[in-house]
Amino acid sequence: MATADDYTAFDSIFGGTWFILLGSTVAFIASAIINNTLNWMIGKSFKKNPDGKLAYAMRTYVSTFIGQFLDNFIFSLIVFVGFAPIFWDGFHWTVLQCSTCALTGALAELVMEVAFSPIGYRITKKWRRESVGAEYLLAIEKEKHL
């Protein structure tokens, strides 16, 4: 017989997910900042042809690999080293397991980036030719001078 005070089923489904959301959010924000900063910095280093294929490839490949490695590593540290031992009956990973998971995930992301970046490069070249976003960039420049 169920009672209104029995939350066992609810807790078994939702009780352990808050720290996964926390780990995912922290990892996402940190890796997004790192990925975007690296992409921007690498782009700045290509002074001669910042919009060329080599610059595009280096920006996307390097920033994706490092950003995804850190995303996966931070997530696995928070979830599997920090909270899993507490909430999942002692289940945990070592830092080496977290590193291996992060490396494997980053390599998979890099393979996808290499496979799909030629499409992205062609799209950005087309948008540049068609001045897609030019009004937005102009508005940003106007705001800088106000």
C-alpha cells in the first residue's frame, strides 16, 4: 500500500541526477570559454590569411580537441570522482579513468570535426560572399564608437 510520504520511487529515478546536471553545466561553461578563447587566439595568429583553409582547420581542430577534452575531463571528475562515491554506493573512477574517458571523447569529437569542417568552411565562405551577418557586425561597430 502506497502512502503520500513514500518518495522511494521518485528518489530512485531523480535523486541522483542533480549532480550530473551540475557536472555537465560546469563542464559545458568552462569548455565553451576555453574553446572560444582558443579559437579566437589561434585565428589572431594567422595574420596573413586569417580566413584561409589552414587557419580555419587549425582553429577548429585545436580548439575542439582541447575544449572537448576539458569538457569530458571536468564532467567525469565532478560526477565520477566527486559525487558518484557518495550517491552510488561507492562507485567511482580514478583520475586516470577520467583522463582516458576525456581523451577518448575528445578524439571522437575531433574525428567528427575533421569530417564535417569542410562543410562548415564552405558555408562560412558563402556567407562571407553574401554578407550574411554584415548588418549585425556593423551595429556592433557602431556601439563600440558610442
